[in-house]
Amino acid sequence: MMNRARSFAVATGVFALALVGGAAAWAQARTDLVIGMSLEPPHLDPTAGAAAAIKEVTYANLFESLVRVDSSGALVPGLAEGWTVADDGKTYRFTLRPNAKFHDGAPGDAAAVKFSLDRARGAESVNGQKGYFASIASVETPDPRSVVVTLSRPDGLFLFHMAAGDAAIVSPTSAATNKQKPIGTGPFTFDRWAAGDRVVLTRNPEYDGPKPALERVSFRFISDAAAQIASLKAGDVDAFVQFNAFEALPEFRNDPKFAVTVGTTEGETLLSTNNARKPFDDVRVRRAMAHAIDRKTLIDGVLYGNGVPIGSHFPPHRAGYVDLTGLYPYDPAKAKALLAEAGYPNGFDATLRLPPPPYARRGGELVAALLAEVGIRLTIEPMEWASWLDKVFKGKDYDLTMIAHTEPLDIDVYARDSYYFNYRSAAFVRLEEELNRTQDPAARNALYGQQQRLLADDAVNGFLFMLPAVTVQNAKISGLWVNRPIQANDVTGVTWK
């Protein structure tokens, strides 16, 4: 009897453990993920547009570049499993993964790399960062796995630029249709795009690298801050990246079902200024605006304290940063004096065009209130994302706007004649040319410092704050990036606990 009882107890215990173990396994078996984003991309071709939302969906998930940026900001292998650099800094030899294929079966080989780089730097290129490829003199393919890129001059950021989403490798057979039906070499494939709602990706069974744990990922687009909060609470969204409802963070922090992370981004948030349009072509007016804006008020009012002020176009967490936040202290009296000196003793009227992100809409209202105190009367014009890109970014039809520039190390945009700031500085261009020739890190940082001081002295834009990387997520999710060293929502390493 004792043996039978013991046997029954053991069997019952084993069965109970099996149930518990089975339940635990079932609870951990979830392989889908829904990520919330504030902005919907205008299309899904990272090589044909500047909108960050494109890369935030596609980078490392659908498309791969030769090199990849990981969560720490380090350069790691991408489509290329390795590379070498010649002593003169002008010849790069990339060795590709042997079995890489595009989602339609086309080879991810040297011919595709040459096509992609030549397309990005060609006369008909619509690449949002065409300047990344300007130093390329030639691209050669000695064999299907080898690509030799020769530069016309040393370029200290060449590898970093080759890791950007704008440098994604595309196939000659599908490049023309990537905007709506993206085909890359990444670990996920495109499933569908429900316009105005979501993009859905599924795991690529043919991927030649490590398989992601997730089988299905949906990126849902929710611009309204209240709706972002509701979607998380209802469980309709598992994680919201670049979360903008900062006022709700204490509530989520106090709920054990959620985890909140605050990291760094490359997002210099600016009161972007049309330097070619009166009265903003007068540096005294731009300096007056700089003195009229209280960054602390902005950070507290827009980000609920979750932000870092900046005084030029450079992130504080990077080597080479120079703290210039004290150059234009909040001083309305000084602002009024500068306006009077520039011929505007009674101020002037202008338009502030604002894109959809809550930090821009809320921040724009605060900026308008601050500038009104010194006589600058702004008419606020909210714009949808596609219209902002078309009229402001491409068409340069604006007085002022507010936007975060999230491309990493993008201070070089001030050297571009055609960029939407309409800033022209021969001195800045000379610094950029010297920077492109310079390899030594210390010397590069010194040049970055000179560039920052020049931009601040010229008050090219209103340099406001760094956009924080705030993520609210289900506490059982692991592997989402805390910091955002590049425009990406890389889900290749995400798992459920």
C-alpha cells in the first residue's frame, strides 16, 4: 500500500509538474510582437527617402547593409561578414556571406552590392543621404563574394555610412518596387501593409544567419498620445518605442506589467530656420530667437524633464561634443534689443509649420508662446507627415519648423547647399572638407568642435534638446534597444521571457 500510495503521489506530482512546466512553456512560447510607432513611413524603401520611419521598420529586419550598427553603436558584420581597409584609407575590400539571398531568391552577391552603391551615387539617385556615397570612385567585383570599393579621398565615416539604412543593399530585380513591396536579404520578409494602420513582417525561413525568435512582427502607427497610452493598457500594443506621452510615464513605471526605459538618441531637436528668408537671413534675428527660448521650460513642458539641452548640432553622449548651451542664455530683454538693432523693434509675424510628432506639436506651441513675449508672432500650421516632407523638407517652403534630426553624426548637412536650412558658410564647408580627409579620432573631434562653435555663433537654428529614447513595453519582453544609435527598431534579438 505504501508503495502504491507513493507511486500514485509521485505520478500525480510528475503530472502536476508536467502541467506547470507545460503552462510555463506555453506562457513563454509567444512568438509574435506588436510595436507601436508615432509615425507611419511614407514608403518602405530606405534608399529612396529621408523619413526616419522608413528605417525604423526596415533596418536590419527587412534590409541589410554591408555593415550593421548594433545596440551599443558598434559596427558589426552585416551582409559583409568581414572587411579590410588599405593603409591609405581609400580601398575597402568586403567579403560577403556565402549564402545570402534576397527574399525572392535572387542572389545577395557582389553584383547586387555594386548595383546598390552605383545606384545610390548615380546621377538619377533619389537617396536621402546621397552624400554618403560621394567619395566612391569605383566599385569592383573580383568574384561573387568580393567587393572592392575605392574612394577618391579618405573618408573617416565611410564604414559608418555603409552601415546606415540608406546604404541598404537591394536587388536589381526588385529595387523599382521596394517602396510598396520591399525585398531585402534580412531575417524577416514583408507580409502586408495596411495603410494608416500597420506593417506586418514574418520570419524568413531561408535566412542564412541566426534565426530570430519572433515569427511575426507588426508595426502599428498611432500618432495620438492618448491613443498610445490606451493601446498599451489594452494590450493591443506590446511595446511603444519613441513614446511621446511623457506625462503618463509615472503611471507605467508604477505598474509591474510594464517596463519603462529612457535611453539616448541621435535626435537633435531644432527650431529649424529658413536662413534664406527674411527676416531670418539676419543673424541678429536668429540670435534674438535663441535668447528668447528657455530650454528648461521646453524640456519640462514637452518631455516632463526627460531630455538634455543642446547648444549646437551634436549629441552630448558622443566624443567631440562641446557644451555651448551657455552661449545664448534665456534673456528676453537681450532678445528684444537684438530685434530692435535688426530693425524690428515691434517684432514681426511668421509661420511655424509643425509635423505630427507630439514633441513637435507641444514644443511648437511653447516656442510660439516664448517668442511672442519678445514680439515674434507665430501662426502655427499643423501638417501631416507627407505634406511636411514635401513642402518643408523638399520644397524649403517655410519660415520655421520644429523637428528632431535623428541621423547619426549628421552635422555634415550644414555643408550642403541644397539642404532645407538654406545655410551657406564657406568656413563650414572648409571644415567639412578637412574632416573628410582626417582619420585621427582626436583631430576629427577637434574639427567637430570647430563646426559646433561656428553653427552656434551663426545661430543657424534654434538648438533645443536631444530627443530621449523612451520605450514603454510589456515587462516580459527582452531584447529591445534602450539607446538608439541609429534610426532602427531592430527586433532580430527580441524574445519573450
